[in-house]
Amino acid sequence: MQTTTSTQEPALAQPVPIRRLVSLDALRGFDMFWIMGGEEIVHVLAKTTGWAWAVFLADQFTHVAWNGFRPYDCIFPLFLFLAGVSTPYSLGSRLAKGDDRAMLARKVITRGLILVMLGIVYNNGLFVKPLAEMRFGSVLARIGLAGMFAQLIFLYVRNERARYGIFVGILLLYWALLMLVPVPGFGAGNLTMEGSLVGYVDRLFMPGRLYKVVHDPEGILSTLPAVCTGLLGIFAGTVLRRHSLTHTQKIQRLVVAGVSCVALGWVWDLVFPVNKNLWTSSFVLVAGGWSLLILSLFYWIIDVKNSRGWTFFFVVIGMNSILIYLAGRVIDFEYATHFLFDGLLHFFSEPVQAVGIVLAFLAVKWGFLYFLYKKKTFLRV
């Protein structure tokens, strides 16, 4: 991991591609905007105004308790999906130039392990908690491990049909494991938090504590289908990088694939519920399908229609998304927000103050990222 200052545009958490997709950086920033606090705008509006549309949107910006799907459940897998999209540009271009495959694999593995370690530090701090109280599963670990295995498949499985076969095989294998392997005290096919094979494996093999005591949403076994989320991004990136296809053909393929994945995922839901906590195979398809559709929309607007002025706000976030995710643990943005804006906001009514402080908080974070952007300083893992 290094923080770089460069005159070139670096890639976030990926090797530097030769040709960047502005839509990819913008969509990554759009996704990260909600993670860094954007959803609070909707929640505060719903709470302070009671407007029906705001209340509805606020509900959509919450996670489903167990089975089911809301737009907010797509934010995490979308980020992992986008890491896959950039792979054919980064690793593919290096392979085309003759770079050693083993050397690239070592870099991929190193990056994956660094993200796992950063996730552990993010959860627990440095030498703060005893081993038994530490949580080892994390968002960064899921991105690191799932992305790592997806990229290794890209490196060593050169046949595209074989990659698709691996994708389907993993989803079917995960389904079979959860439905057929019995869990002591619960039997086979139990998909509750306590009784699923996923939770059982976490309790058996994960050190420290689990996020939900009996289950960790970023645990060991559920990393397996998450690899398919990364692979789906690689499939999309392969299509976008293919010079033999026109823009229209690329968008058509992404849209057809997206609609097909969403439809198939909901059909599969009838026997294998869409569930983010378990990262079920049906969830991979539904979340991946929506990721394909939103990528096709951003690609059409930004890279095809060349409408880019509005993207700058999100590109600034997307270029340093891992950094802003980590920075929230070490920089007190909330203190800075109150220090800079409390005096101004106290002239307004309480509802305006409530919304204003959220907007100010996001402005402080974006200002920090803009400063780094202007200095051409980016966190590269």
C-alpha cells in the first residue's frame, strides 16, 4: 500500500489502467457517496418533514433484516463488482504487453491480503483489543479476498467460456452446500441466522467475535459466492474493453445480461432466497444484475454521450474511495463539521439545521478529498 503523488491519473485500489473509463470512476464515487454518509440526507428529510416520498426512500436506504432486497443492499456488492470491471483494463493491458503472469498474481495476492489487514485494523484499531474480542471479518476483507480470487481466475483461466463455467459452478456449489450439508442441531437446508451452514462455519473456524454473535455477514464460506460478484464485473469489463463491439452493442449486452440476471435471481429466490447476509447465489444475480444495469446507464451517459460535467463531484470521491472509507476511523470529520458550521446553522430552524449539518458533514469530507485530488495524492493498494 502506498500514497502516491503523481502527474498521472492513478487507479483506486487497482493497478493503473492504460485507458480509464470516466463512467467507472464516477460510478464508484456515486456508490461511495452513500457509504460515506449520503443516505443520511434521505433519513433526516424523512424524519424532519414526514414527506411520503422521503419516508419511502428512507426505507429503501436500509438493509433488509434477512431475506429480500432493497437498493441499499446493492451498494456493497456494486463496489466489489466495479473492482472486477476495472480488471480487464488493468491486468488485461499488462498481460497484452507481456508482463509475467506470476508477477501479476503476486501483486493481486499482496493487494488482497493488505485489504484483509486494513479491514482488521479498521474494525479493531491497533493493539487495542484482545484476540477474543477482535472481529476479523470486514467489508475490506470481503473486497480483498473475493476480488483476489476473481482476478486470479482472470489471470489463469484464459478461456472465457471456462470463466463462465466457473461462475455458474460456484453459484450451484454454494446452493448445494447450504441446502444439502447438515448443520448439527439444525439439519440440512436451514437458512436461518443460527442454523445455516454459513454461520456454523463462521462459529467453527473464525477467530475472535462474529458481527452478529452467531453469524458474520463477511464470514468465511460466504466469500465463495462473492467471488462471482467480482467475476460478473470482470465479464462486464471484458465487454466494455472489446474494440470489435460498438458502443450500442456493448450497452445492449450489458442491459440484456443485467435484466437476465435480475429475472433469474428472483426465480431462484423461490427455492434459494435472496439474502445479503448469506450472500446467496440468487443475491449475487439480483445485485449483479442491477450493477450491470446501472453501469450501462453511466457508460451510456458519460462515455458514449460524453456528458461529463456533472461527474466531477463523484469522480473526486471515486479516485480515493478506499482512503475516505478508512479516514473516517482516524479523522474526526464530525468535529470539524460542527466547528465550521454550527455557528452559521443556529440561525435556522431545527429541521433546516438537521438537514444542513448532514450536508455540511458531506461537504467537509468532499473538501478533504478535493484537496487530495488537486494535490494528485491517491491511496493505491
